[in-house]
Amino acid sequence: MSQCNALLEQWDKAERRLILCDYDGTLTPLVRSPERARPTREVLGLLRRLGGEPGVDLAIVSGRDRTTMDEWFHDLPVALIAEHGAWSSDSPSGSSPR
């Protein structure tokens, strides 16, 4: 069994899944001017869909400040980890992303 197939099999069997996504350079390209790295509608839609999946806890991790992260993602079913881990929100499921 390939590593990818084994991973998919474990994913299917899991009751809960935790996904941690870095923001800059992963969910959005790195840019010279950080204020230009706003999430696109497509990214927001994908995060909404993934975070809304049953049994999935999704957290977005960033070195950005909590105000910016909350402004961009406040209405999504995700936990936020900002300021290089110094601040985190609760996940929508009520469990801690840590």
C-alpha cells in the first residue's frame, strides 16, 4: 500500500481530524507587502467547507496579529493561532486547537 493510500485510509477511519494550516506562503503566496496578502474568496470558501466537515478541527496558524486574523476569518468555522502562537482562539467545536 502506498504512503498516500495508507494516509487516506487512516483519514477515513478517524473519528476526529486536526488540520493546522500556515497562512503566509501556504494559504496565500508570500508578498513583499504583508497587507496585500489578504485571503481570496476561493481560499475563504475552501476553509469554510473544510472547517465545516464533521469531525474536522481546522486551525489557521500565523505570525500575524490577532486583530488581522480575526478580521479575515471571524466568520469561518476555524480556530486561529496568531502572533507566533502567543494567542489562540477556541475552535468552533469547543476544543482547543493546541
